[in-house]
Amino acid sequence: MSNPTTRVLALLELLQIHDNASGSELAQMLGVDGRTLRRYIATLEEIGIPLTAERGRYGGYRLVSGYKLPPMMFTNEETLAISLGLLAARSLSVGEVSTAVASAQAKLERVMPQKLKQQLRALGDSVTLDLVPSSAPDSVTLATLAAATQNRCRTVFDYTGGSGNGKGDGSATRREFDPYGLVFRRGRWYAVGHCHLRADLRTFRLDRMQQLRRLEIPFQRPQDFDAAAYLTSSFASMDSGIEVELLLHTDLANASAVLGDELGLLTPKGDAVLWRAHTGCLNWFATQLVRLPFTFEILTPSELRGELRRQAEKLLGIAMA
């Protein structure tokens, strides 16, 4: 970092990161002496960057609070990473975000070199994230829940439809809810936490929430709570329908890649994988088994073997026709 201009810009970045850094700390980070640092400080002030300097044991340099800095400068690698993130954000099923993504991408392209711009446009034109389409929550709902989760504040909302109200008739119920975490899975956003109406842990889809607002009521989140793991477990342990158990002759990684985590609970068992699930229709479940790329053993129920046999006979008849 021998170029003085580069060092001045590096000093500006350090001041953005550190709210209050002493002159000796800044000089050490830049690899210069105190006199040179003061010259760099003066250069920043000359180009309009407002700084304050405080003397004493706890003194130091800082940017004036509330000052809006000029656009940040990124390396080519950083710009590429941001653009890939924007590409992914388009597919995250959040209302109003696609317009903001396009605007942010346009701002990046206005200040980047032509060669890098061409690389990013090639990515945008050729890369597709194959996510399951679904109803999207609005960005305000997502932002409000994220803030409430971070600050451990209770929320209240109306929840409509599906199993969320326990009726499945499309009516809404008012819920007071302590959000422990947010999970994006299979094209949908979920909030996991404590529902005060049910007095238990519950999972809610964000696109079914209405009139969400934050309450200034604090809560304690369970230590080391894993929202994603809970969501996986809750999908697998749904007790509606017929219980099914199979032994899959593959490893856990391969079974997870093929089945995902919404069709049941997968656990290692020796050199195989135990698959526990529930289904309301054995015929439908048998059709899912036909597509598996590995062998398996049906443990329960025995009726599933008959359904699978009928599927096999049907396919054999088609093949022999």
C-alpha cells in the first residue's frame, strides 16, 4: 500500500469500520507514522469528509454521525460476489424485491469497468436458479419479522388458511408470536417460534400472515435453538395419515438429495438410512417410491407392498405393450 492515494482511501474505509479509533491505532493499521496520518486526515477534510477529533485517553478520530458517505468502492471479486447475491435474491420469493434488485444491479453497472460489466451480464443472461414457485410474502413482513427476531420482541398477526388456523377453511385467527428464527425452504418463507394461542412451538408461512406488527414485549429465545432443524423435524413428524417406514440402501447425503426434507425424517442406520414418513394415500406414496434411484426395504405398512406391486405391474404392462 505504497501509493498515498490508496492509503487515504484505506483510511476512509477504516473510519467507516471503526466508530472511534486513536491516531496510533490508525497509523499502525496503515503502516505510517503519526505525522503522515495527520496529513491523510487533512486530505480527507479537504475533499469534504467531515471528521471529528477528540483528545484524551479515550479520544480518537471518527466520521461525523449521520454523514452520508460517497459510494463504496469494491474490487472486481467483491462486485462479482454482490452481483451473484442479487441474482439469487430475485428468486427468494419476497414481494417488491425484484424491482429493487434490478435497480441495485443497474447502479453497480454504471460504475464498473466494461469488461466486468460484460461478465456480469453474461451471468444474468445464462444463470437460472431453479426454485419452486410459490406465493411470496411482502418485504415489509419479512423485514418486520427479522427485526423482531433479532431484538427478541413479540409480534401479532392474523393467520389465514391451511393448517395454520387448525381449521383449513380459509378463516383467520389472531396470533401473538415470539419469533425464534426465519427459514427459506422450497420456495417459501417460514417463521418458527412460540405461539401464545397454542402455548407451544409452531411454524407459520409468511405469505399467510396479514396485519403483522411488532409488540414491545420482550421474550427469551431458547438457547442454541435451531429454526431450520426444527422445521425439518416438524415436516417429518406430521402425524396425519398412515405411518410409513422404509430402509433405504444408500447414504444420508444421497437420500437427502433425492427426497429433500419435506417427505419425512431421514436418519442413518448402519450402512443404510431409515425413512419415517406419513401419507394419506398409499397409492400416491408408491408412485414416489418408483422414482427412487436406489433399492429399499418396506418395513411398514405391509399394504404398501401391494400398492408398489400394482405400480410395478402397471409399468411392466406399459413397457411390454
